Amino acid sequence: MPDQQTLRRFVAGDERAVRALYREYEGPVFTVAMSALGERSLAEEAVQETFVKAWRAASRFDPSRSFGPWLYAIARRVAVDIHRRERRHDSGPLDVEVAALPPSFEELWEAWQVRIAIDALPDEERSVLEATYFHEQTHQETAETLGVPVGTVKSRSHRAHRRLAGWLGHIREASA
């Protein structure tokens, strides 16, 4: 969470405060946008537009309130606007689309906690998880990609999962 001084500087229009908040909230805002839009390039556009809109509305933000929910509300509105714009420009056949509800604050928090935990893994464990989950590689393919034996991939994967289970146990407890 940003400190009160950063929020006061943000309200005053200080570019350094905007940059600091961008660094802190870029990931969660991207998560909101990606969940709503499902396409990386559109989600990246939504992140940029969210921070521009937030900066323009900074003088109306009350620094005694929580910054995250205010920013996430802007991100959801931006994502909806982008989705509508993209649907309008779609020249394909008309399809009935079901509106996707934006993720709840709890879901965003959980996703961000997982991302932080994955980023905290040692490089060799993180690279195994990223290959298997994000690139959908088998253990064999991961071993070939990383240039290590399959057994090494399996042991790194096991260690990474044990670490993550320990670090993220609070999420399981909170949802029980």
C-alpha cells in the first residue's frame, strides 16, 4: 500500500508519485484488465489508459481512502470501454456474448499473492514452473528447453510447489 505522502503527492499531480504508484500497481491492474479482456495487447493498453485516467482524476482522489480499490474501479471501467470498442470494430458475424464480471478484490488479491510468490522463487525453480504452466510444456520438453535432465526438472518442480504451498497457505485458509 502506498504511503500517505505518496498519495498526497499524487493528488497534487506529482509525476514521480504517479510513476511510483504505476510501479506498485501495474501488475494488479494488468490482472484486472487481462481477466476482463483476455488479450495481452488489450490488457496492456488498458493498464496505460487506467493510469492516464487516474492521473487526470488525481485531484478528486481522497488520500485518506484506500488507493487500490479506487484504481481497480477505473481499470474495470477502462476494460469495459475497450471491450465495447473492440466489439464495435469487430467485422465478424454477430455473436451473443455473455458479459464477464470483473474479478472481485479478493480474487485480484489472491492472483497478486501468487504472482509475488512465483517471482520470489529461485530462478531455476521459477523457470521450471513458468515452462510447465505458462508455456504448457511437459517435463521432457522443459528439460530440453532448459538443458537439464528430466529428474532435475521434476525435483525443481517439487521444491517449487512445496515452497509455494508454504508461502500461500494463508490463501487456502482464508477461502475455507
